[in-house]
Amino acid sequence: MSPPQSHNYPAGSDYPGRTLDERTALSSKPTQVVLLVGGDLLATARLERAATDAGAHLRSTSPEKMMDAIRSERPDVVVLDLDRGRSAVLESLSEARDQGLSTGRVVGYFSHVDGTLRAQAQAAGCRALPRGRFWNSLPEELRAPEAQT
């Protein structure tokens, strides 16, 4: 006799709302690493869910520790909260690339009224999106490059 289950999701699933078949399908995909730099608690939670749905692992770091995180995590996607990190994250991004570190795809989100920050981010090689547009397009932003074609 099996012990009673204390959760309200399907038996054999480690994730709420995910069946064993869904979990197996997700685990057979190549895993991406998504690095969030400077996100607040709400952003981290939203991105964690989206990364899980995309079959990716989310790592997060502060703008001050961005370089170390890029070195250790070797991310496929870097997500920058440009409002919190401002020019410091863009300088770290340029420094990482100058050192030959792979940053993968880089996307940043910012307040839609800050055109200067957007221009600086684009000049640094960051796909800069207003906050609302970023959250609306997040599943596409996290999709592996080969799946985007």
C-alpha cells in the first residue's frame, strides 16, 4: 500500500500541474541556463516560472557579482534589469565580452520612458525591451535559438 499523497498534483510528478509524461518531455530537451542580473523578488519569481516552463534553469545575481556569475554559470541567456543595474551592468557586459566570456543572448528590460538607457543597452549589444513588452514576449525570449527559426 502506498502512502497517502499530501499534494494536489498528479502522482509521479515533481511539479504542480506537470504529469510524469510532461516532465519527461521537458527533461529530454537540452537545458539552458538563464542568468537574471538585478531582478527584484517579483521579477525573479516570474522569470523562474517562465524558465521552468521553457525547460531552463534560472540563476540570479546582483549587478556587482555579474562577472563572476557569467564565468561560473556560462549562461545561454542573460536577462538584465536595466533600471536596477543601469550603466554598471552594461559596463560589465562589455567587459565580459572583451575578456572573451560567452554571455549567450542578452535581453534587458527597462522603464519605457528611459530612451537614453535603451540606446546605451542597444549599443552594448543588449536586446532592450520596455518592461511590459519584455514580460509579454518572455516565452519567446527564453526559447532556444534553434527553436526560434
